[in-house]
Amino acid sequence: MAQQEQPPVITKSFQEMLTKEIDLVDRDPKKINEEVVQVDFEDVIAEPDGTHSFDGVWKTSNTVFTVTKYWCYRLLSAVLGAPLALLWGFLFACLSFCHIWAVVPCIKSYLIEVQCVSRFYALCVATFCDPVFEAFGKVFSGIRVALRKEA
């Protein structure tokens, strides 16, 4: 009998990550770009009272601005979106790798080493400083302060 090859086992979280549905309507569900300046025609170009162009020029300028902004963004995202997504994916993968394999082990190592030093420091304080401060406390504990209000 020929053995059938088993497909590779993929963990559930990784499989969910690859097959996760993308919301094409709400493209910023976590609202990370709400603070980004949202520029409309009225935010950039304004004519004060008394200085108005022809109505047709104003309407055409509004349409040209809006359409140009829309299509330039779409063109730039079509041309540069995938390469920048690749770059950012690589960058965040490197950051995750460094954090997991370098930063956390260094911090753990540091905490272990500092724990040894802190015990030595606590012993020195208890041996040398505690008696001195206890003596000062006993000397100054006899001082009484009385406040009187003079009329």
C-alpha cells in the first residue's frame, strides 16, 4: 500500500492570519489615521469676501483638485503600496526578531545580574548606614517643638 502524504500542519493562528477577511469599506477599523490631516479643497483654497473668481472657475477648480488628489493617491498606492508593504513587513519582522531574540534576553540577564548587586548593596546599607541613621534618630527623638501664638 502506498502511503498518502499528509499536508503540513499549520497552527490555527497562522492559518487564521492568512485567511482573515479584509474589510473593504472600513479600511481604518482601529482609527490609527484619524489624526492625519484630511485635506479638502476648502482647507487649501479659499477666496475672501470681495475677491471671487467666476463661479465656473471655482467649481472647476474644486473638481480638478478633488479628482487629482483622488487619482494621484490611487496611482501612488498602486505603484508604491506593495513595495512599501513589503518594506514595512520586513522592518516589523526585524523589530520582532530583535525584540524576541536580543532585547528580552538582555533585559532578563541584566535583571539577574542586578539582583546579585542589589543584595550586596542592601547588605552594605544594613551594615553601615542603618546604625548611623538609627543613632541620629535616637539623638533627635528627644527634641520637642512647641508652637505658641502670641497675641
